[in-house]
Amino acid sequence: MSRLITDDMLEAAIQYLATSSETIAASRANRLRAEHKRKRVRASLILQANERSATLREAWAEAHELYAEACDNEAKAVEHDEFHRNERNKADVIIEAWRTENANHRAGQNFR
């Protein structure tokens, strides 16, 4: 019987789950920090704007280079966080597929 999930794949998945908690927590924290920083930059720029209406102050702030930089930093943090979340999900799926594969193999042996 050919295996969908190899022993190396299973071992790598287990290893990732066993060793990635700090990295995942750090990437989530960085994501939250970047989100809050973007909001602070926007608010600060709105307060600095010399426009009369709130809409124009918001537009000026959102067009500012500092806000664009904060948005880029947030996007990078989201990308890093999503990568680790997806890697964790992938490891979970590999382990679950291995379990299913082995359960099916054991069940097949009982009918022989």
C-alpha cells in the first residue's frame, strides 16, 4: 500500500507543532503591534493636519508617507502571522491524514 503521508512528513509536522509556539505567538503579537501603530500614526497625522473638515484631515493623513509606511509594516506582519497560522494548520492536516490513513489500513487488515 502506498502512503499519502510519509514518515518524514509526519515527523516534520510534529516537530513544527512542538517547536513553533514562541514563533507563532511572536508573529501574532507583531501583527497586533503593527495594527495599533498604524492606527496611532493615522490619529497623529489627523491631529497634525491643517485642513478644515474632518474628511479632508482624514484624507491628508491617509495620503501621508508615514501612514503608507505603517500600512506596509502592518501588511508584512499580517503576512508573517498568516504564514505561521497556515503552517500550523498544514501540520494538523498532515497528522490527521496520517491518523486516518493508519486507521483505514488497520480496518482493512481486519477484513483479510
